[in-house]
Amino acid sequence: MTGVLALKYRPETFDDVIGNQDVIEVLKNQMSGSGQPLSHSILLHGPTGCGKTTIGRIIARTLGAEGGDLQEVDSADFRGVDTIRDIRKQSRYKPLGSSCRVWILDEVHRLTNDAQSALLKELEDTASHVYYILCTTDPQKLLPTIRGRCASFQVRTLTEKEMKKLLLKVVKREGESLDKDVYEQIVQDSMGHPRNALQILAQVLAVDDDKRLKVAKRSAEKQSQIIELCRGLIGGAPWPKISTILKGLKQEDPEQIRRAVLGYCQTVLLNDPNDQVASVMQEFIEPFYNSGHPGLVLACYSVLYAEE
Ligand SMILES: Nc1ncnc2c1ncn2[C@@H]1O[C@H](COP(=O)(O)OP(=O)(O)O)[C@@H](O)[C@H]1O
Ligand SMILES: [Mg+2]
């Protein structure tokens, strides 16, 4: 339910995309023929919920790929070499009705090593009617040779001003209005991630006017507890401190916490190489879908106490 606004307001054209104007500018130029031609292997990387998949789809649509000529593969679900072999086979055929065929490989860092090697081969000899768009939060997990093969675009979090613009736009289209302090609160909570912001906004709009600031603040509290957790893990805080934070987060979805921790760490890591941050990410890289809260607690404990 909370993803409703994010889906409803997914940008459909380059001009709808908020922030990331450097990326949009280059793509628009290349696709209108005024820049250098668009590469047939494109890598979109950056934090979660900031527009990678969205921009990938806009590129595909602008290239004119539709119907069966546009394929989206979630590499987290189809990780093996068979997936790539299958794509290689299909890609030899001419487009069905469009002028080209496009494969969007989402979460592409999840491909196995074998699959990545097979993908590299395909990228090295892509047919002229085929484009590959690779999306990932973890480009460092790709073979360097894959990265080298692609035209790379870094998608970034939004500034506070850009986030405000997004929120104003969605609130207006929803026929709603919000107090200034509620906007400010959501901007703070979202930490620059549009998907995050729209999820909080959906929760805020679901309640009456007088409760909205409270709902936004609750989400801020959760957010700040998660930030505390990140700081504690990175700084090697004593276990009682970590366990207190974990108890406070008991009602929250461990998967959401996991992703928030990864997002925070990624931002830290991109600004400053730091082994402890990398080892936090290591423990948080696999989903807690099955393990739930115990998985979260164990991951935190392992960060602090695991043997090398
Ligand atoms: N730059 C942006 N401008 C406007 N909305 C955005 C932007 N980035 C993300 N969104 C919103 O967040 C949702 C998730 O974006 P998505 O492209 O799936 O993120 P990613 O693939 O980077 O995780 C979109 O459906 C859209 O509503
Ligand atoms: Mg995505």
C-alpha cells in the first residue's frame, strides 16, 4: 500500500525526472543526436529509490522499444548463467515491431560470476539493434570489465530543494495540501530518496490534517534510530547500546531497516573509503525476508564481534 504513490507518480519522460539533471541532460542530447551516440551498454548506478529503473525505462521508451521488444529482468530472481544464455539467444532475432530491442537488467550485481562472464561476452558483441541497460546499487560487485564496457551514469539522491519540488508536485496532483512544517519533516526523513519520501507522504496523507505532523515525526524517529544504529555499528559501539536501539525498532520491518542501513553506509562509503563501513554492508547485503528480526540482530552482532 505504501508504494502506491511511488508507482502512480513514476516519471514517464525525461522532463518528469526530478534532480539528476546532469544525467538527464547527457541522455537527452545523445538520444536526440546532438551528443555522441548513445552506447548500446548503459550502466545506471546509485542509491536505491532515486530513479535508476525509472530512467532505464524512459531510455527504452525513447528508443522506441515496446511490447516484446522491451524486456525487464530482475537479476535478483534470475541470477544464473541460463538467464544470460537465453537473452543471448533471443537478442539475435530482429525486433518484433519496434526499431530495436532493449533489455533492462535490474539489480544486475546479483548475477552470479558465470552469468556476469556470459553477459560480458554479450556486451562485447551486441547486435546493432540491441541495447542493454544495467541498473545496480552496487557497481563494485560487477566485473570491472563489465563496468569498463558500459557508458556509466551515476544517479544521485535529491537535494532538499529538489525533494520539496517532488512533494509539492505530488501533493498538488493528489488535490491535497500540507503545512510547511510537514513538508520540511518529510524532506528531512527521506534523506534524499524519492521512493522513501513518497512512502512517508502516503502515510501522512492517509490521516487527518491534525495528525499529519505526528505521523511524519514518527517516521523521523524511526529514521533517526536507524541512523543511530548505523553510527553505532560503524563506530563499534558497545552491545548494550546497539541492543537498546534494536529493541526500539522491534515493530519495524527488518527489510526496510536493512535497506536503510545499506543506503546510509553507501553514502558514507562513497565519500570516504572505510573498511568498517564495508563490513557493515557485508553483513547487511543479504535480505532478511526469511530470518526477520533475528536475522537483523545477528547481523548487528556479527558486525561487532565476528572473527576475521
Ligand atoms: N528522480 C526522480 N524524480 C521523481 N520521482 C522519482 C525519482 N526517482 C525515483 N522516483 C520515484 O521513486 C520510485 C522508485 O524509483 P526507481 O526508479 O524504481 O528507483 P531505483 O530503481 O533507483 O531503486 C519511482 O516510481 C518514482 O515514483
Ligand atoms: Mg530499481
